[in-house]
Amino acid sequence: MNAGDLVALELQELYRRGKTRTDQGLLKIDYRAEAAQAPFCFDIVNGKLHRNGCDAIPAASRDALYFVWEPGAGLRAAACRKCRPAALKTGAMSRDTTSDIIYGFLSIMDQFGSVLRQRGQEYRNSPRGRRLARDFNQLVSALDQTQREALNVTLTSLDGLVKIVGEVDTGLARQAKAGNGHRTKGRPAKPSTGRNGKEKV
Amino acid sequence: MRTPAWQPSETTLNTLDSLVREYRGRVEENLTPLIRDYYPAMLAGDRLECRKLLELSSKMTIVGLACTLIAGYPFDDRRLEISSIFGACCFLGDSSLDDFGDQTARDYIARYELLLTKGWFEIRNDREKLFYMTLTRLFAERDVLDVMLRQAILGLFLSQKKDVEMRSGASSLRTLPQRSRLRLLRECARDRSGHAITLLNLFLVPSLSLEYHNLVYAAGSLIMHIDDHGDCHFDRSHNRWTYMNQLKDPVPALRRIFSSTVERIYRGLPESEGRDLLIAFLYRYYLTRLRKHRLERGRGISWTVYE
């Protein structure tokens, strides 16, 4: 089983066992809240681009509308003659900014830290992990000075991020313990070992 | 009678047939390891369910190939793998909706809705495990938070949900005037397959221009009507209403839908190998499902693999 499949299954296993906080989502595909803010909508049945809310949108197309932030090259050919949508300079839908990504990363560390740690340890000691380490060392030895410096900057940044995440994670755990003593964030109170490679969660 | 301009040439039909044969083998190579890992029972015995899955995936792959060529991109190994997995994912999801009764369908819809809104999915058996793994593999291929892609995923889900609700509430459908009932059934079929083909397209070519999307959507809707006509006797025996099986005279109606849709695709898409391949596929599919309908009317329904 590849690592990606295993993590995907383990995450759902945590949910099945009731070891996740149900108020927290893992991934939200549902776009409906954001869609209300879109400037345009595309009637995919009739191939017409409208302003959001245009009354020329046929009722029969209401389940086949795609909300659009940036119509791109197809705007002119598909534009509704009644509402005459024109390209806007406003930004795209509010999507993942850098801080969103960092918070997303932190939330996953917060909720699934034990699973990630366990997988990291297993992967590091697996033949594949060892092979990766060997290949990585060979790759580094083949780099020139400029490339090595660029790589060092990247690795230092990553190392710094991991340390920050670790500190925040510890801080959150301490606060939670001080709060009511029950919030374990999906982790056992003590690290469990010797369970055939499976974290006790 | 004059031959329509869209009529596929013998050369294109021969190319299509050889591509189908080639891709059937490659799809099997792509999917068998995944099936072996997560739902090995599917590979045991007569493998009927597996063969049906592979057949659907092969068809999806041909549609995916045509759409990729229409957009002007090469259909490389990665796109072939995405199409194969997409077909498997559709087969398994549809089987939860169509093959195990209304209660299973409603239960699956509730759990799948949670997956799309929160990311959690309770896996109950190996079939669902395989479904979930195909889904995660697909989600790993592209940015699933892309504006169009996430809307296509949700659009497909909402049309499936509507289909299941309409099926469960068949008695309330009966109270509607015939014209309204047919309109609802037609729109539901249109959207279920229209969103599905749009989703396949977005997984293969995320940057496809809007002006092509509605023609591809129309092709998807046509596939659903053709499919429903082919499954007419099966659906009726399960008391399941579709637009096609509620029409008094479905064959001429399907002929009209087929001709007008193919004409629209032919006129609307730029001349390309992909356009011709898509039309050739629709033509072949239309003819084989007319034959399936006739066969099952004569000898009764059977759960078999139709190539």
C-alpha cells in the first residue's frame, strides 16, 4: 500500500472511531457559500455567461450554473446580450492565501500530529525511505555551489517552519490541558509503542 | 436522404474501434492493482462486476481522449490513468446509487454529502474502500479547490441526490402533469451526466475555454439519454422512472435528441481529430444501445457486459 493511500485511509479510520473533532472539517469541496459572491455565472446548458443574478437565466438551467470569477477568453463569445457581462478588475474568489495554507497545515498537525509522526518514523526506517535518503545525498553531492546554497536556504526555511509548528503544537496542547484536562486532540496521553506499527488512537 | 455532415467516416469508425480495443487493455492494466489491493473479491469468480467496471472505464477513457484532443493537448499516460480511475470511481459511486435499493442509495448520499462538506467518509465495505481510494487518487491529481472543478464535483453530487430523491418520491412525481414530470426527469438526466463529463474534462484539461464546456456538457447529457434507453427494461422492472422510459415513443425521440446534439457539437467545436472521435463514439454508442433495448425487449433483461 502506498503512503498516500495509507494516510487517506487512516484519516477516515480516525473519524470512524470517533477520534476526530466533528466540528472540524478535513476538506470542503462545497462551494455554495463562496458562489454567492461571484460576479458571473455560466449557464453550461445554453453556453451563456451572465452577470450573477441576471433575470435572463432560464429557470431550467438553475442546476447547471457554474459561478465564475474570471471568464477568460470565452467571455465575448458566450456573453448574455441582456446583462452584457464585462471583465472586472476585481480579484478572483477568495482562495488559499499563504496564511490560509499555514493555518491549514497547523490544523492538520494539530488534529493528526500523532498519525503524521508515526508515518514519518515508519517511512524513515523503511527500505523506500532509506533509498530516498541515499538518492537525496547523491543528488546533493552532484550540485554546484550556487545550487547548494539555494537548497540550504529552502531547507532552513522548512526547518524553521517545522520548529514553529512544533512550538505552536506544544503551546496548544498545554493550553488545552490547562483548560479542562480532556482535550487530547486525537492523541493518546502518552506515546504508545509496540502495537504492530499502529498508533493507539 | 442526404447524409449529414457529421456522419463519421469509415476510417474514423475503424480508428475508434482499434482505440477501444487498445484502451480496454491499458485501462485493465491501470485498474487491476488498485482493485486487487482494496476490493479483491471483485477479481474472483466470473468477474462480471469487474468486467462491467472496466468496460465503463474504457468508454470514459475514449471520451477523455476525445475531449483532450479537442482542447489541443496530448493524451499521455497520466491522462489515461486519470480517465481510467475516473471511470472506476463513477462505476462504483453509481452502483451505490442504482444497484442495492433505495435505502442504500439514500444512506450513501448522506455519507457522500459529509465527504464533500467536511471531508469525512465512513467506509463500510471493500467496494466502498475501493471507491474512496479512486476518489482520493483523483483528488491528488488536480487542485480540487479549483473554482470550476469543485463546482463540477458538487454539481454531479446534487444531481445524483435529486435523482435519488425523485426516485424515492415517485408517488409525488405521479401527481404532476405529464409535461412537468417529463421536464423534471429530462433535466435530472441532463445534469447527472452533463456534470460528470464536465468533471472528467476538468480533471484532464483544467484550462478548457468556457465556450467548449457547454458542447461537452451536451455530449454528456446525450450519453445519459442513450444509456437510459438501453437500460429501459431494467429500470422499468425496478420501478425506476427515467425520461426515456416515460416517453410513449422513445425511439424517434432519442433519434431527434441524438441528431440535434451531434449537429450542435459538429458545428460548435473546431474541426479536429477529437471532435470527430467524440461524434464517432456517440454514434457507435447510440446504435449499440438501440440494439440493447431491442434485445432486452425480446429476451428479457440480464446483467451482462455490453461492449
